Amino acid sequence: MEPICVAAHAADPLSRAGLVAALRTSPLLRVRPVREHEVAQVAVVVLPEVTGPELAWLHGLGCPVVLISEELGEAHLPVAVDSGVVAFLPRAQAHPEMLVGMVLGARSGPSRPPADLLGALLGQVRRLHRDTPAPGGLSHREAGLLRLLAEGHSTSEIAARFQCSDRTVKNNVHELLSRLGLRNRTHAVAYAYAHGAL
């Protein structure tokens, strides 16, 4: 098996020396410094703190990245993934065997992130889905309400489906009609069809 070309980068010389020494414990890896003209198969980057500019720099490496840092905050997760980070190793847990395993895994494809980071990332995806309006500028709940109206359900049936009171459904319909400048329920359903929400 041909050794994997690994680019090693750390913010300070002492961290870089430790990183290179840890990577060189495996004959499966060939370690090189990060240079713009050289393309590595995997990059291992040690950062004291993860910030936006560093993540933007990672994007330019053009290969899978194993990131080592004190922590990777929830706010930086999507940018880190977009920048090529396929594995994250908390600095306190970074030992040679773990690091070599992550590099080998990064070469073969994305690794499974730590459970807490995966949970945070999934939470962001859920919030993004919930907060992203459906077509026509409608929330997912409003689109669901209009879908049930279009199917001919009564206020009571819609309330049972949404597990709320009839009064809440009537208020939701009234607010929707007022916000969109619509005359009645039929007009609201026509609006939803015209804007691709149904």
C-alpha cells in the first residue's frame, strides 16, 4: 500500500513538532508541511481556537481535513463541514494511535463525529428546516394548514390533526389571511397553489 501523503500544520513550532512526531509513528503515512503548491491526500491541522478565518483557510487546502483543537463550537460546525473537515479530535484526546486512525479514516471517507458534535449539528439542521419558509413565504405549519383546507377538512378536523382548539385554528387562518391580504379560505388555498406551497 502506498503511504498516504499527509499535510501537517500547527500554529506554533512546538505543536507542529509534536504533530509530525505523532504522525510519523505510522509507516502508512508520509508527512509533509502544508504548502500551497502541494496537494496532500489528507491535512491534519492543529488550531488553538477555531474561528471563521481559520475555517476559510482550511477550505483552500483541497483535501479532507482532520481538525485538532480545544473545542469546535456549534456555531462553527456547518462552516467546518463546508471547509472540508471530516474529523474532529479534541486536543486533550489527541494521542498518536487515535490520530493515525482518524487520518486513515479521513482518507477513506468522512468519519463519524463525536456524539455531542453530531447532536449539535442535527439540532442546527432541525432548526434550519423548521425556520425555512415553505414556498410562497409560508411556514411549514401554515402550508400544512392550507393543505388540510384544500383537502376539505373542517375546522374541528384540522384542530384535531394539529392537537389544538378550534379557536386556535380560526385565529391561525385569520392571521394568515390578514398577513397575505387574502379575502377568505378559498382565496388562501388558491394562493398556496399559485405559489407552489401545495
